[in-house]
Amino acid sequence: MTALLELRNVVAGYGAARILHDLNLSIGEGERVSVIGRNGVGKTTIVNTLLGTSRFMGGEVLYRGRALPKIAGHTAATCGIAVVPQGRKILPNLTVAENLRLGAALGRKGRWTIDEIYRLFPILHERRNSSGTALSGGQQQMIAIGRALMANPDLLILDEPCEGLAPVIVDEISAIFKNLAATGVGILLIEQHLNLVREITDRFYVISKGSVVRSGHVASVSQHDLQTSIMQ
Amino acid sequence: MLTNALNGLVYGSLLFVLSSGLVLVYGLRRVVNFSHGALYMLGAYIGYSIALRYGFTAGVLAGGIALGLVGIVLDLLVFRNLSDRNPLVTVIVTFGVFLVLEDIVKSVWGTQNYTLDPPAALAGVVEIGGNPFPAYRLFIIGASFLMAMILVVWLKFGRTGLFVRAASVDPSVAAMCGVRTDLLGPAVVGLGAAFAGFSGIIAAPFLSLHPAMGSEILVLSFVVSVIGGLGSFVGAFVSAMLLGQMQAFGTVYMPELASLLPFLLMSFILIWRPQGLGGRSA
Ligand SMILES: Nc1ncnc2c1ncn2[C@@H]1O[C@H](COP(=O)(O)OP(=O)(O)OP(=O)(O)O)[C@@H](O)[C@H]1O
Ligand SMILES: [Mg+2]
């Protein structure tokens, strides 16, 4: 079976600096995979490579078995890939509702409409006319998730979605991810905290210094084992 | 008195339509477009030539559409490469474009003055508060407000208007959501230039055409944008109206100072609010 998305020997970085070295990673249709690793190993750079915001220096990115000739800013979105970026990236000059509508820029139809997002996060409906950045960190993360879902994606990339959030909010958002996982959408979860990794993904890749150093099935390794492989 | 205020409104609304083109381009590209005055002038001359042959309506459309195309070309050749540059480079390059366009106008149309008669339907006068007022000037006010409304409604409620606002703040987030930000630049600069072209041809029967019209209006629309706070439509609206009134009353009550007034106003406002009326403090 051809993968939905595959990175083959990808080399990428910023300016002259190489951050990713011969990185290999693949994710099948509807599959849930996590990418784990310490700070600064290049996890977000993988996302940036798919979004055309880091410099692509070699290798291939394949979408449904076909190499993408050139990756521009909108390429991932047109391939049905939506991103909840690290740091959320909510636009301050747009209202909550407008930030959400931006997610539907390509107009792909599916189960997610703005009303469905409001049903998932009632607070966003209440605050729909406020500036997106006037909301709390947890609520902004809800906007970022809602914006990504509005694209009705085949693959949802979550880059450290719980970073900087209070524990109660983390629990709330984790519960939502678990429900999302059950809808069959593909998920690529970038995390440093392994509880969420175990709860919603089946396979993992450990990244160190820009390459995959270990991969496997989450169920076949102990939490302690995973933790130590991140640390090496 | 009322006539003065109305003349100020005519002038102010022209300035606003012109400046909204500047604001639009600055918002997306972060480029202060010093060639904007030349676009206004080119729109007026092209519209003039077409209006003589095919009538006023055709002239207005031609001025807007031709300048829209010029704007698209300008973005692809020039502005696209200026987005991340030092502001000084931007000033020099766009001012260079200004000089080139101005010279093109001079070599095609010569250096003499032209006057364009308003279309017959708008050639008369209307009585307002007991005083006669040229109908064409009312048309300028109406047309300018219509264009401004279309722009604001599109930006606030339109799908692509949302994309433009998003890309103005963070193009990479807009692109991440699937917006073709590479196409947005030419479209927006084209629209800004079309607004300059429209205001040029609409102003033609009111202000006449001459080779210095571009630089005169450039300075004023630049003052409008600076007072308004670069990138703010509301600010540009308020300052265009202020400047229009100053121009109208200034030329009547203190003619020797009138041409200085815009700059005095700009200095005072910038001392009081360095970010301009509608600008966010940095
Ligand atoms: N825009 C950039 N320009 C230059 N260097 C960058 C840029 N973004 C990241 N880097 C560098 O690339 C390396 C990898 O960064 P990256 O953001 O991919 O790490 P990460 O694994 O996502 O870390 P974290 O867990 O902290 O988010 C770091 O050394 C970082 O300093
Ligand atoms: Mg990161």
C-alpha cells in the first residue's frame, strides 16, 4: 500500500545550516503516528519542510506515491494536510470566526463546518467576534485546532499541541484528540510528553540531531524505554 | 461656506480613494509605493485619450483596467522582490518607477495641459443651500464613496478579502491554510493601481491634466497615509477628509499658506501620535 505521505532521505534547514539529515518517515492513510525527540532536534523543521518555510536541500517528499516537484506554502493544504502549528499562530487582526474560516480556504467539504467546531468548542462560539489573540492560551489552541479541522483534512499535523497549557486544559484537549482519533483522520503528533503519544498514536519515530534514530509500534515498547530513547 | 465644505469633501474623497490604493499595497507588501502618483497620472491620461474617442464611461473603465494591468506587471517585476528589503531601497526603487512612468506620460502626451469636459449628463449645476454646485463634483463624492464601500465590504466580508487580511499579517499562516499567497500579491497591487487609475480619470474633469499632477498628488496622498497611520483605512479616511477640508478652506482664507498646511498638519499629528491616527503603536 502506498503511503499518504512519505519523506525519503530529506535534507533541509535554514540558510546554510542543515537541520534534517537524510530523514525518512512515512504515514499511511488514516494512520496515527508520533514524532518524538528533545528540544531543537528538528521536529518543527519537518513541518516547516512540508510548509515550504525551511530550505529544502535534498531527498523527496511523496504524496500518495508521487514525488512533489516543488513545495510551496499552500502545497500541504492542497494535499489535504492541515497543521496545528507550534505556537498556535492565531492572527491578531482576525476575529475568532475569521481565523476559523481561514482554515476552510480551500473549501474541502466534509464533516467539519463552523457549526461543528462551535459544538466542539462552545467557548469559541461565545467569543466568535473577539480578536483571535484576545483569548487565553488554551482557547487559542482551540482556535488553532478548529482552524485545522475546518480544512476537513486527510492528515492532521499537531506540533506540541499541549505546550504551555495548564494541566486541566491539557486534559480537555487530550480528550478531544482521542475523539478525533476515532473519526479516522490521519494524525502526525509531535510531542515530548509520552502520555498523549501512547493514548492517540500507534507508531512512533524518535528523532535525534535531524535523523530518525528509532521507530516502532507504541504498544511494543514500555513508557520507560521510550523515555530513555528520547534522552540519548 | 457650505460650498467650501463640499469642495473639501470632493477633494477629500478623491484623496481617500487614491490613498486606499497605497494602504492596500502597504498592508500586504509592506512597500510604501512612491510610484503611486504616477499611476494616478497614467490613469488620467489613458482615460482621457479613451474618453475623447469612446466617451467618458469607456474612459473611466479604461483608466482603471489599464492601471490594474500595470499594477500586476509592477508587482511581478518590482514589488515582489521588495517585500523584505530595507525601506530605503523601496523608496529609491519605487521612486525610480515613478520617474520612468512620468517620463513615459510626457513623451506620449507632451507637456501641455489638457482639460476633459465632464459627460453631458453631469455637466450641469445643482442648487445646494441656495448656491449652485457643479453636478460633476457630486458625482466624484458619490463614486469615491461607492469605491471605498466596495473595498471595505470586500475586505471585511469577502472570502478573498479575508485571505488578503490574513496574508497581510502572516503570509505563511495564510499559505498553510491553502491560500495562494503568490497570486495575492499581483492581485492586490493590481487593485491598488486600479484605484489610482480610477481616481486619476475621475479627477480629470475637476483638476485638469498636466505633467506635474503625479508629483503633486503623490505628496498629498503620502501625507494622508502617514497621518492616517500606514496600513490603516480608517486613519486614511479621517486624514483624507481633514486634508480635503484644509485644502478647500485654506485656499479661500489663507491662500499664501494653503500649500504648507498639509505638512504642518502632518508635523503636528506625528509629534502627538508618531504612529499616525489609525496606526498601532509599534
Ligand atoms: N527559522 C529558523 N531559522 C534558523 N534556524 C532555525 C529556525 N527555526 C529553527 N531553527 C534551528 O533549527 C534547529 C531545529 O529546530 P526545530 O524548531 O525544528 O526543533 P524542534 O525539535 O521543533 O524543537 P522544540 O521541541 O523546541 O520545538 C534548532 O537548532 C533551531 O535553533
Ligand atoms: Mg518544535
